[in-house]
Amino acid sequence: MWKDFFFFPLSQRIGIVLIICLIVLCSIVNFCIPFFSSEDDFETDPDDIAVFETFKQSLVSLDSARHSKKIQTYPRSDKSVHEKSFRQSASEIHLFAFNPNTLDSTGFVALGLRPYVISNILKYRRKGGEFRDSEAFGKVYGLTEEQFADLESYIQIPKADTLQLKEEPKYAITLEPAVKVVVELNTADTTQLMQVQGIGRGYARSIIRFRQQTGGFTSIEQLREIYGMTTENYQSIAPYCTVDPASIRKIKVNTASVERLRAHPYLNFYQAKQIYELRRKKGKLTKIQDIEKLSEMNDSVLMKIGPYLSFE
């Protein structure tokens, strides 16, 4: 393995060494990070804070004697979190007709709901949720059965909030059949390829990338090698594609370096090296049969790479 390493050009060997160094460096950094990181500060949801402040402001207008406030301290990794707990008496709860899809936090406070329950309702609505009936409101996390029983008769959800009818088109739309376009795979650009039904921007770019890497298409069947190409897509695209083998770019076997040979997708490093060594020992290669006896070659590889080789 190390002998093969020295077949690579100096620039590639330097690149391999740099990559190995980077991997080692990243491993060391990853190992050391836990020793320098500190615990994350305790975070409070902004929505919970907003509801808490609304709840607190609503208490200003009420008789302070009817409320009991106490400070509770919860230890958490040498930090303290202070939380005010409130208790509302039944005489301070004002029941009224409301729509849970539009009522603000102050209204929910007046109905006697706890801040975390109100926060759950607002989060649900902000994410696009909608209460279609009173039963749906009763499923809010944190809402007790007793609270729902007290509020159920006051819930009023207009039908406009629950029914969203889609208008049927008054007239049928007839689409003109797409014009069938035939493209030549070795010369068509992205725009031309996308005119074929079934070829989007992604497929068009993949076709051009494959063409650049191989030197061109020698048969339409090579479309099956495009990344992501399904059988259904191939069958719909193939009838509208043509291939001109005369336009492919060939590799001059008798002058190409190992790097040039191995750059082709159909040849690996060892096959390229064997072709290069055979040429160096034997001299000029004149036909495909000259390389078919190489140990790294087989009929499948020769059939695929043959059209891309020039023995001039």
C-alpha cells in the first residue's frame, strides 16, 4: 500500500498528508472541547415571560389581600431560579363568552387559566393551530377537567373559523400538449435539456457533469448511470434523446499520463497504471486488444472504456 502511495504526484501526496493532519487536529479539538465548555445558562421561553408579565399586571387592579405570593427557589448547578407562584380565588374569576382562536392572554387570565396553560394555547395558535370545536379546546395541555367543565358553555367558535370551503373552478382548464423536443446529449446545454419533458434542472446538470467527466455519451443507455435516474424517468426521457459518437472527447492512450487515464470514471488507478506501464515497456499501443490481457482489465471494463480510447 505504501509503495502505491509514491505513484501519486507530489501535490497529491502533500494533500493526503494535510488531510491526515486535519483529521488528527479535529480529533484533538473534539476531545478538548468538554474541558473548556461551561453549562448553558438556564433559559426561559419568551412566550412564558410575556404571559407571566400579563398575569402579573392583571393582579395590580385586584385586592392584594386576596392573593398570596411566595418566592420559591430551585437549585440548579450553583444557580437559583426565582419563580412567583400565584393563587386566584374563585371570586376573582370572571366567566364570559369567548372565542379561543382570537382571545388574548389578558382574557385567558381573567378566565382563571394558569400562565403555562395560556402559553400552551398561544404557542399552538402561533404555529397555525386552530380550535374547531369546544372539545378541541378541552385537550389543551394543562387544562383540568374542572376548568373545562366551567368554560365549555362559554366557548363560542364561529362557523367561519371551522369551515373553509374551496371554490370549484367555474371553467375547465385544458392544457396544450407539450411540444416534443429531441436533444443531442453531447452538445445540448442545460436550457435545451430542460425542454425535454421529464428533465428538470437537477437532471440537466447531472447529464452535463457526466458528459464532462467521461468525454461524452456513446449511447443513450448511459443515461441509466445518471445519479437518481429511475427506470420510469429513463423510459420517458430516452425517446427524445440522440447521441453523436463523433463528438465525444477521446483519451490518447500513447501520450496520456496515469493521472489523465485514471481521471476517467471507467478506469481506476491500478488499471491506469497498468496501461501506462505496458506502453512504457512495449512502446506504442495500436489497438484495444493490446490492453485486454492486463490483469486489472475485464470484458465489462473494455466494453465501456473502448469507445473513449484513441490509439493514434
